[in-house]
Amino acid sequence: MSLSKERQEFHLTPRGWIEGSFNGDAVGGSNVITTPTDRVLTIACFDELPAAFSKSHFYDKVVWKSDDEKLVEQLKSKWGERPDWFGYDKLSGNK
């Protein structure tokens, strides 16, 4: 079990990347936000601290994706492949 694990959702919509619900223990708990009905993609971004004095582990995963691949690709092209999340600059390969 991790010492700390935070999860931030982001939803890709025709309006851009929209910040969704947050679940965490180190920053004061959870914040539940209603999922946009016009989303085409939802990504969960994780910041996990495995143990005391260890480095944080950042990763993401797609948790929901529309069947309309063409629209998903159009919106990713317009608004970016990923949301603006602080952990992306810390992922391996992005240093």
C-alpha cells in the first residue's frame, strides 16, 4: 500500500480539457465534480508516494473513451494530446 496516492481526472470536451474530480489524502481529501456530458475522453492522472523518503511516481491512464475515434482525434489535435498536469514533466522520458 502506498503512503500517499492522489488521483486527478481530466475530461477532453469540445471546450478543451476540463478538470474533473480529485481524490487524495495529502492535499485535504476529495473533490467530486460532475463529469461533463460532452466528454470524449477521460484521463486519470496519479501522483503516488510509495514510501517515506521515496520519490513520487507519476503516471496516467485512460479511464473512458468515446467510440467516435474521429472526434477524439480532432479534439486532441485542437486541444492537445494531454491535459495541463504538473506530473507530465516528471514522467520518465519527459525530463
